Amino acid sequence: MAKVVTFGELMLRLAPNGYYRFFQNDQMQATFGGGEANVAVSLANYGIDSVYVTKLPKHAIGQAAVDSLRYFGVDTSKIVRGGERVGIYYLEKGASQRGSVCIYDRKYSAIQQATTADFDWDSIFEGADWFHFTGITPALGENVVEICKEACIKAKEKGVKVSCDLNYRGKLWTREEANKAMTELCKYVDVCISNEEDAKDVFGIEAEGTDIYGGKLNHEGYKSVAKQLADKFGFETVAITLRTSISANDNDWAGMLYDGENYCFSKSYHLHIVDRVGGGDSFGGGLIYSLLNGKSTKDAIEFAVAASALKHTIEGDYNRVSVAEVEKLAGGDGSGRVQR
């Protein structure tokens, strides 16, 4: 069985019920999530040996975060325990023309205050085939940039494939800071995942003739973005998610995969969204699973996009679907009919 290691911050998510605004009533739902943790859960659900690495406090909230991963069969044995805080994010789900809102409260979290001495990457990567991180993790601070760099260097020494979702977050760092850090880290990356904005925000690479708000996506422009990224860093594979936002509830969703020779676009799905947080992570999990299992470029992008389409129907960060469910949708059955 393939073994995948992911590294990042696991956060407590606090969200009003349904489409309520913040403190419209006195209740909030408490769950856990985070970019790389979401990928780890997807892979565990697909039968991959999935290992998640982070730092969490020893107290009850830290343990609850660990337990949320154990429920899905994620290996949490490499999680470092220590520090004072679990990072928090508040989510207000948007509806119609009112967009969703995320507010971060993660300063001084355990992982943000971690050091390179906390992680024994030799031990962590023992028997590993793949390492995944996102641009959110190094955005937590210079110390975390160094941790990510050490992990990438060790992964390459051990012949472990490295993937990265650029995931630019303007609330965490500037474009200049992101460019500096990610330019260094992407030297070690084999598979790059981006969306219609990240490549522009981080590296200034933009798809021409595209209006993501007006519903106009130019396929030739995205081919150019993928090739520019691959040429700049030597990526083996570049995946780009293509989202057209019609409203907060309704999006069109597709993807493209470039393998150095071929550009493959997936079918497009019209999504009526239940919860879009984690949608990109579920795409990443589906892509990693597909590439580890030797799927063709076309089949890989279809599986990844279908997995993500299903995630948009599920509350919470984690994608609670099986390989069979994803393959059914990727194969063309998107009817949503009752299963009896």
C-alpha cells in the first residue's frame, strides 16, 4: 500500500448553523479541518496509508483534533504534542450574492511556534512514497518556511514524490512574502496544484482572456499558465482547478492537468454548494490517489474533479466519500438519484 505524508496546521472550525451570520444566534458548530489534514482524510478514505504531521497542544482540544483524524484511519503517530493553542477559524457561509467569510484566530498556535527541532523527518518519511503540503503552511512564519524546506529536502533525499497546492492566503502574508518563500520551496516540488488566482498572486503568472467573475474561462490561457509554471520550476505535473463563481451557492467546476506533453481538461460540473471549504483539498487528495495508482492523465483529472465536486455537497472540511462514489460520478452518473 502506498504511504502519503502530509504536513500542516489542523484548526478548530467554528461556524454558525446553516446560513446564519456570525452571532445571529448563540450557537456555533465546532469541527476540525485544515488544508493538508483534509487531504490526509481523503486519502485514508481511499485506502491509502495516510500520515498527518503537525504540532498540537496536549490539552483536551488538541486531543479532540487528533481524534477527528483517527476516526478516518489517518496515522497520527507523528504528530508532535506541545504548545498552548489550537488555531481557530470562524466561517460564515455565504448564500446567493453574499460571499462566505473566514476570520482567522491562529496567532501563537502550536504549529506557528514550532521549530525545525520538533520534527524528525528521517523517521517521518520512513517507507513513504509521497509528501504533500500547501502554501498555507509556510505562510504561518519564517520558522515554518524552514520546517517545510527541511521536509522537502529530506523527501527528495529519500526519493519521495513532493506535491504542493499553492493556496495563496492574503490574510496570512503578502504576495512578495509568498513569492520569496514559494520560489524556494517549489524547487523541490514534482506536482504543483494551483487555481485561477494562485499562480497570479504568488508568481505573477496569469491566464489571458479569462474573467472568473463573469463566467469566461479561456482554456488556451490556462495551458499557458501550466506550461509557464512547469518551465519555471521543472514540475513533472501541473494541475489547475477552474471555478466559475455564479453566486455563493452556484459554481461551475472543472480542472486541467498538464503532464509535460498533454493538456487534459475534465468535464464541467454545475455545483449547488452545501459547503465549499476543503473543495480544493479534496481535489488534491483525488489527484494524489490517481497518480499513485497509475491512472492516465485524463482519468486522473476526471477523478480529482469528481472527488471535489462531491465534497461541495458535504458539511465540514473533510471529504467523506469512497473511491466507488467518486468513480461513479467521474464515469458520468451525476443524476443524484436516490440509492435503494
